[in-house]
Amino acid sequence: MFRLFARDLAIDLGTANTLMYEKGSGIVLNEPSIVALKFDGQRKQAVAFGSEAKMMLGRTPEGVKVIRPVRTGVIADFEVASLMLKQFLMLARQKSRSLFRPQVIVGVPSGITEVEKRAIRDAIEGEARDVKLIDEAMAAAIGCNLPVTEAVASLIVDIGGGTTDIAVISLKDVVHSVSLRQGGDAMDEAIINHMRRRHHLLIGESTAELIKKTIGSAHPDYDKQEMEVRGRSLTSGAPGSLLVAGAEVREAISEVVNAIITGIRHALENTPPELSGDIMTSGIALAGGGALLKGLDKRISEELRVAVTVAEDPLAAVVKGAGMCLDNTELYKDIWF
Ligand SMILES: Nc1ncnc2c1ncn2[C@@H]1O[C@H](COP(=O)(O)OP(=O)(O)OP(=O)(O)O)[C@@H](O)[C@H]1O
Ligand SMILES: [Mg+2]
């Protein structure tokens, strides 16, 4: 019933979601990077992890706090992040039924500091036999089946919760990369601010995210969509609701969308001409949950005059790519560190 040796594991420890991929079997865990903690004087105890903790966002009883320990792709709260990783690794390993600790490969944002790398290794080391790191944009590109090992350039844009990573990749190397500290979370914040300023309605993070996913877009094609939004009226203090249109949500998040497009434009401008020629032919690939924003592909393609494709499963591109490295160590062995 039990395997002696654990199968290797790939991890995407994201600001919004944590995913784990087991060599040979695929994705074995997919949970929001969220922990609910109960505070009792100085003592704190984890009461819920992942989706269970996410349901508690904005509706916790006194003494319970919901924490997101990863910010802009790096560990912001070491103690809570370690607790969360231990729990998730236990869940993933329960499925794999192995007795020994696995070898693990973890996706990290480009520009991560030595201290931040150390924190990730330390948080996982006790649970793993060996920890390797891989550049997230590289992993996303592999996960999108881009030809990263060949002498042609690919442009990958990974729009996560906390960061947007833009990278030009050729011959297993990142030729040029930019990391913006803006992603889906910044869009949610912009929607919260818009609702407060324009409609004097107070809404929480979860409602803002729902609005973004339901009627949010980057292109006027989607302006006519609308939905009813509930919150608390800032004028009366009572619960209130109103009809919100796609156009105003598009307007509210436009600053973040424009920053992403500007980032891609800069990446193209800073790429040597032969390589940018490749990109003009092969196009731009979008990954990360932000790639699901309606009309973003069309908008980028219209503004930059380049073909844009969205990954088949954008939320899983990084973990899938890191997992593909485990499945094919000969081809990818010089990519991790
Ligand atoms: N349909 C959708 N439309 C718009 N945004 C979406 C959609 N689905 C998910 N998102 C957003 O995608 C983001 C999460 O994406 P992802 O899981 O790739 O981030 P992450 O890897 O955890 O973060 P990071 O890479 O910044 O550390 C969230 O902001 C979420 O709201
Ligand atoms: Mg990510």
C-alpha cells in the first residue's frame, strides 16, 4: 500500500494560490494561500487553511484573524507560511502514501533576494529531502509549452495575485525580465476604492474579486455586462446594494491593466532585434489567474500589434512547468538552482 520513496513534488507558492504537482500523477493540491489563526493572548493557533480559511475572509468571529502569509510572491510572514506549507505538504503526501520525504522544486519570482530564498528553503527543508528553486516565469513558459530550450525567443507574461512577471526567454535563459508589484490583488483594491468613492459603498476583498471575475474586463467589448453588488452604505451605515456596469469596473482597474501593457511594451523595446522578431512571429503567452481577465488578450494584441495566446489552464501553468522539469530532468537540469 505504501511506496517507500516519495515521488518528487513541484510547488507554486503564490500570493493568491498554492499548487503542488506530483511527478507522474499531476496536480495533487490547489488551495488559496490563506490561514485562519485564533489568538488567545500571546498564543496563536491555526484553525483553518486554504479554501476553508478563504471562506472566513471578512467574516471572522472575534479572536480569529485570516492571514495571507505570501505577499508579492515572497514569504511575508515566515511562521504562518511554514505552518501552511507543512499542512499542504501533509495533505499532498497523504495522497501519495509514501514514507519518505520528497525532493521538491519551488517556483520563485525573479529578483528574489538571498534572504527571501533562504526563507523558502527553511520553510520547506524539514518536509523535503532536497529543495530546488526555479524562476517562475521560466516555469510558466515551460508550462505553456513554449520552446524554451530552442534558439528562438518567447515572451511570457505571468499575471498573479501580487505580481506580474514579464520575461523574454531563449535557450533556457531569461534574456530580459521585469517584475511588477501589481497583479490581481491591485485590481481588487482598485474596485474597492471605486465603490467607496463613486457609490459610497463599502465592500470587502472577496466581493471585489467576484466583481472582477464576473464583469471586470480590459476591453470595451464587455462594457455592457452588469451585476448587483452588495455592501455597506457609507452614508447610512446600513446594508445596501446597487447595479454595477462592466464599463466602470474596466475603468476602475485600467491603471493596473495599463501598467501591465506598459511593462510588456518595455520588455519588447529592451529585447535585441532578432529576438523581438521571433516574438512578433510567435506571439505573447499569458499565464497566471490574471490572464483570465476578460478581453485582456484582445486589448494587449490591439495595443502592441502582436498575437496573444492565453495558457490552457493559466492558474496551473507555473506548477505544471515546474512539474515538467521533474518529469524530464535531463532536458531541464540546468534550469533550476
Ligand atoms: N476569471 C478571472 N478573471 C480575472 N482574474 C482572475 C480570474 N480568476 C482568477 N483571477 C485572479 O488571479 C489571481 C490569482 O492568480 P494566481 O493564482 O496565478 O496568483 P499567484 O500565483 O498566487 O500570485 P503571484 O504569482 O503574484 O505570487 C487573483 O488575483 C485572482 O483574483
Ligand atoms: Mg504565480
